[in-house]
Amino acid sequence: MSLITLGIESSCDETGIALYQTGRGLLAHALYTQVAMHNEYGGVVPELASRDHVRRVIPLVRQVMRDADVPLARINAIAYTQGPGLGGALLVGASVANALAYTLDIPVIGIHHLEGHLLSPLLSDPAPEFPFVALLVSGGHTQLMRVDGIGQYTLLGETLDDAAGEAFDKSAKLLGLGYPGGPALAKLATSGRTGQFKLPRPMLHSGDLDFSFSGLKTAVLALVKQQACFPHPNPLPQAGEGANESLREFQIFEQTRANIACAVQEAIIDVLAFKARAALTQTGLRRLVVAGGVGANQLLRSRLNEDIGKRGGTVFYPDLEFCTDNGAMIAFAGALRLAQQQANKDYRFNVKPRWNLTEISGHPYTPLTPSRSP
């Protein structure tokens, strides 16, 4: 039976809507990003994010329905991001999803945001088969999971403090780059020279699969202060609590700044690649799935492809447009849950700003064969 699932993503600073049909694939999707609005503040302002979701979600639903030429009456279920994320932002998507599902008398499905990311490579061609190791790497999360099926997730390791995406963003802020900092730092790093600066690789040889990036951020701060050399016409942003105020009054030569960006990127990727290889060795698996915003980093992709390929393994990624938060991954995860009959018509809802992925229950299932082509 071919069912159509509407997906709504509103966990942070992107409003994503999509329609997914079993047997046909992704019918249409739309995304509105709040980057320009939050850039003025150097990061996400939760209240502004929530208010913008209110403005965007219904127009985007209408847009996706028009693009797919699907009337509301044909929707069989609605999936929404239940958590983790910003509480107010999550409530916008949850309330719209449940109200609309109640009106249409159809099931509603609360989706874990990270499960959406984890399963998003299944939308690509070729798609990975279970089991596999997943590297979930974003601004808020860095985790290694063993994935045996929908809802069958075993935590192998995670960050003890800052996530890899936070290390990118905070280092970018220290270098005076805009928001979001990760892509800006990666772009600057392309003009940097490797080997110019030595930065730590935290927990590289810890003997486990955990991560830590707060020490790297501190080392970057010390390096930036060391390299600051003459008055800056446009002072750098303040580098966090307790930072040396004089840092705001100095600038770094552009090539030096690029070299630091290059060193930061290489340090983060060295750790991610090393731990990913170790996770495959520990589990005896040969398939690695990389998901989350940092998964769009081209150096990370090329490094993992080379390292894992040499060991006879294969790395799978979502398409670049599905690396960041999006409605397609929520619609797809909802469709898989619907196929397992994990949906209901109880429209009383709550959101989970903090939600451990391993808390999700599930059971073995026969995977769908997704396709993005109608």
C-alpha cells in the first residue's frame, strides 16, 4: 500500500517541510533558513527562531502541497520533530502537525531529530544496508552508533563536552568569521597552508570511542591571541567568557588566519576519522554512514572515503541538501515508522528538548526501498 507522509522539521533555525510516498520516494520538499536573521547576533536566538517558525510553517506546507500536486485529503500521516532541539521551536512544529492531523483524522508520528539525520542517507542512491556504523556529527551532537535497524541503535561513543560542529563554530568566531561559522571556516581553510600550526587532537588515543573538543577550542583561543599582531580597524568579536579584551583590538594577517583555519579543520577531521575507523574495527562492520551538518564538509568526506576505502569499507552520505536540518529526513523517518505501525491518533503532544537517541524502542523490520524519483 502506497502511503504519503508529510514531514515537519522545526528543531532549531530551519523550517523544513516535505512529502514522502512509499514506493515512489520524495515527492517535494522546501526549506527556509533563518541564517540571515541570526547572523546579526552571532548565533541562534531561541525566541526569534520560534517566532519565525510560526510565520513560515504553514506557507511552506502549502508550497510543498502545490509542488507535489497532492491535496491534503491524500495525506496518510504527519511526522514532526519531537526533539531534541529548542523547546519553543519544537512546539511550533508539534502543534501544527497535531492540529492538522486531528483535522484530517490521520495518524501523527513524533520523530527523534537525530534518527532523521541517521536515516537520511537511505534517501540516496546507493543506500546503505543494515547493519552499519553511523557517525552523527553536527553543531550539537557528535556520536558513533551501531545501527542494526529502525529503532535498534547502540551508542558506541559520544562527545564529553563540545560537539565537532561547536568546535568549528567557536573557532570561526575567534577568527572573526560570521555565522554559521563552520562553513565559513572550511572555506577559509582552503586557502590555508597545512602544517603551519600544531593543535591538539583531544582523546585521539583514549582507547575508547568518545570525543572531546573543548580543549581544542581553548588551544585555538591561545593561538589566535598569540598571532594577533596589530590594530584592527574592525575589532574581532569577543572570544567568550573571561577572554582577553585586548584580543578585540588586534587582527591577524589574512594568510595566518587561513593557516589557523586549516589547522583547526585538520585537527577535528583527524579525530573524527580516527574514531570512525576504530568503531568499524570494534564492531567488525564495513559500512559507515555519516550524517549531520558537518557531514557536508568536503575534506571530511574525502578523508573518510580514502581511509575507509583502504580497509575495504564503504562510506555513505546524505545528499548535500539533506545534511543540514530538513523536512525530507523527518518525512522519510515517519514513513518508516508508519510502515511499522508506530503511529497513533492521540493528538495530545509534548516535545523533548533533551532526548537520548538510545531511548527509542523499535523492532526488526523489512526496509523500504526508497527512491527520490517520483
